[in-house]
Amino acid sequence: MFLVAAATLAGLVGTDRLAVGALYPRLADLRHISRAVAIAVACEASASGVASMMSPDEAAAAVGAAIWMPAYRPAAAPPEP
């Protein structure tokens, strides 16, 4: 599973990043990258028999349901005394 995670991560490094010697994808793409790695690992765990059997679509749905999405209430200034 570590190899699948590493291969997925490496596959997400764009050619523009490789051209400048980068080893990792852009940090701005972290949510997309994390989701892709999690789905790949879930599929490998399923195929290896260490997790319940699921299709890639089911793995994507499970990861989507578990991923944290920040939701903040709008900030408001305190009322003036």
C-alpha cells in the first residue's frame, strides 16, 4: 500500500514541476492529491483483501464522505458598547 501511495503521488507531479526539479506536486493541490492517494490506497487495500471489497467508484465515494471540508461561519465584529 505504501508503494501504491508513493506511485500515485509521483504520478501527480506535473511535467512543469519535474522540469524545475520538483519531487512533489504543488501544495495548492493538496486536497486533490490527498483524495487521489486515499482512493488508490483504498483500492489496493480492497484488492489485497485487508479491507472490504469495493469498486473504485465506491472507494471514491467513501473517501469523499470521510474527507474534511472546512466550513467556517462568517466572522462578525462584536457589537460596540
